[in-house]
Amino acid sequence: MAPRSALVPVAVAVGVMIVWGATPIATRLALDDLEPLFIACARTVLAGLLAIPLLAGMRQGIPSRTRPRILLAVSAATGFVIFPIIYTEGQQRTSALHGVMILAALPIFTGTYAALVARRRPTRAWMLGSAVALIGEVVLIAGRGSSASDATLGGDLLVLAAALCVSLGYVAGAMLPPRGLSSLATTLWGVLLGTLVVAPLLVGQLARNGPPHADTTAWGAVVWLAVMTSIVGYLGWYWALDRGGIARIATLQFLQPISGFVLAAIVLDESVTVPIAIGSILIVGGIVIAQRA
């Protein structure tokens, strides 16, 4: 049995996957009344405003050395600027179930980036599990059709591109705690730097179109994306990656589809098609194989 200290990062990572699994559903709910670019900018800006008082009470500023600054910039740009914009645009063009299952490929990209950074070849079992899960992704993306009839190839590819991008940010962010910047500071500084980039875009949209009209469900979804996805989720994830090891914890991202899968079927009433079922079985099978490595 693994020691308790080793199980805690795993438990935290699983909790984060439950939170992040709801991200495609919250995004779809927000998209009912709001434009994709507005949602992407608003979630980061709101999270950035929440980060300001928290940073004011901390004694950790931006790193003074060049390498940690580069890592922080990569983490901020990919996680809080590029990913929200590309992902939200893609999620508008595909179903929530497709979005959920495509994001299940995150461990493949995160583990690959981590192996490249560490100059270490992954184990055969990890590569086999990742390959099985990746085949599931191919089956899912290649199989068209969903209950919402919203799943398009373009939307799926945008979500996949967003996953490729944000995985790089995960690795960069996880490398900062050993260099003196805590998981909390990494998250808060990242979202604040991202806010400085997207705030002008948000102001421009408001000046051009005025305040958007949306119901409480859409606004609640934006708040969820800002607080739970952008702050709580990233904080827990960076902490788990730092304490549990990137290669080991990264495979737990395959669990993210489970909560999203259930929520999409219940909240959005999306049915499970044959490609989704087959792809999901392969992805979960890849979890078991890769995690045993």
C-alpha cells in the first residue's frame, strides 16, 4: 500500500478532475447567452480580480531570476489567455460530451512534455496506456453525431489544440514550486498576468456591444469557470503535480471525463452515441494501464 503522503496528492488530483470535468458543461451553459470571446475573457478577468487581494496578503512576488519568469509567463499565457479563448471557441462548435472526452487526452500531452523536459523516456506500460487512450480519442473525434447535433470536426480540433497548449502550461507551472514560487502564488500570479492581457479585449467588447444580457445560469457558469476552474482547480493541480510527480499525477487527468460525462448526460440531456461509448471505454482502459506504470 502506498504511504499516506503519496496518496494525498493523488486524492487532490482526483478532486481537481471532478471540478475540471464540469468545465465543458459550464462552458456550454454560458454559451447559451454569451459570446465565446466574452466568456473566455470574463472568466480570466474575474479570476484575476479575485487574485489581487489574495496576492496582497502574500509575500511572494514575481521571481527575479530569468528561468522562473519564463516558466511563469508560459504558465500564464497558456492557462489563462490562449486556452480559454481557443477552448471556448471550440466548445461552441462541438457537444459537451465531445469536449469532455477530448480533454481526456491531456495526460498524454502533459506526460510527453514532462518526459521531454526531464529528458527521460516513459515506461512501456505508460506508453501503451497512453496509446490506448489516444486511440479512444481518435474514435471519439472521428465519430460524428451527438444528441445535441453540435459536434463538428472543426470544434473538436479546436478543443484538441487547446488541450495541447494548456498541457505545456501545466508542466511549466509544476516546475515553479521547486524554484521558490508556491502553487498558490503560481496560480494567482498566472491568472493576474493573464488578466492584464485579456482585460483590454473585454473592455473593447463592452464598449462595442454594451453589457451582455444573460440569465443567472449563464452568469453562474462564468463564475464557476473563474473561481473553480481557474483558481481552485489550478491551485490543486499544481500542488498535486509538485508533490506527486508530473509523470505519475498526469495520468489521473484521464479521470476528468467521468464527472463531465455524467453531468453532460444529466444537465444537458446529451445521449451517449456508439463512438462516444467506444472511445470512453478505450480512454478509461488507458487510465488503468498507464496508472499502473
